[in-house]
Amino acid sequence: MLEKPTERDVIQEHCLSLVQCKVIKQLDLLDTKKYEDPDIVEDLEYLSEKLFASVQDLSSFDEYTTEVKSGRLEWSPVHRTERFWRENAMKLNERNYELLKILIKLMESSRDPLVLSVAAHDVGEYVRHYPRGKQVIEQLGGKHIVMQHLAHEDPNVRYEALLAVQKLMVHNWEYLGKKLEQTKPESNPLVPAKA
């Protein structure tokens, strides 16, 4: 898996998958044991070395991409980091919105409350940090799916869905506020004129 592919991207993707599956922790545990077979020791060292080198090259977006594609979302730091979303929200548009489509599909099909919560959160953060995010999510059918989770049995899913819906609606409020200011008459009939 790490040795046979020659393309750097493929090797990196395989390493990312192993990192996502917490193989590094398992290697650390295995490394504490003593093995008589030198091949096992050699293999563990090789794998640890390759994974460590891969982790050094990882960007947070690579890690995020692998996590989303795996469908095993959890509250890793990238989901909660303001800087991550500010720098990477636009990247979710790449490959014809591939990652957004996966997030929406996860919200549609997953039964795991953790996956649903994280996916709803990520949709909300995308909308908040990408100017056209609201329109994109609506076109992909995500708004309706997020709104369905407002009635979910798990309180965390409901909470994250509510936050995502608020972020989806905020753009409307800003737009309406600007429209009201443009069409606002010079005098307000509800406020009595000063004498």
C-alpha cells in the first residue's frame, strides 16, 4: 500500500487513510512490545517512518478531505478552527463540489449522531465563510436536509442543525437589511415629528 504505488499523491492518500484510522497509535503500542522476528521489527519501523514523514507533509485540508471521504466524521480540530474555514472554505467548491456533496449525502444517509452533527456544522461554516455558500448549498439540496435535522432525536444534531440554518439565513437578513435601508423613506410615519 505504501511501497507499490509510485505516484506521490497515491502514497499520500494511503498514508492519510492510515492516519485517519489511528494506525499511528496502534504502531506505538506495537512498538512497546519485544519481537523475536526481525521482519516484524523492520516492518513496524518502516511503516512508522513512512507515516511520520507523511504526517509532516499533511495540510489540514488534506486531513479534512480524507476524513470527509471516509464518512467517519468526528470533532477533529479542523472542524472547529476559524482559520481553517477562512483559508479553505472556497476549496470545498473544487471537483464540482465533491466534498459538499459528500457532506450532504452523509446528512441524508447517516444514522450516527456524531457524523450528522459534524456534517451540519461544516455546512454552516462553509456558508459563513464562502460568500456564495448559501446559494451553492441550496442548489445541492443541502438546506432542506439540514432543516430536517432540526427535529432530530439527538440534541447535539438539533443544535448543530439550528446553527447551520441560522448561518444559511443570516445572508438573507443582511440582504433584507440593505434593501430596507435603500428603500427607507426620509421620514418615518411611525415616529412623530419634532416640534
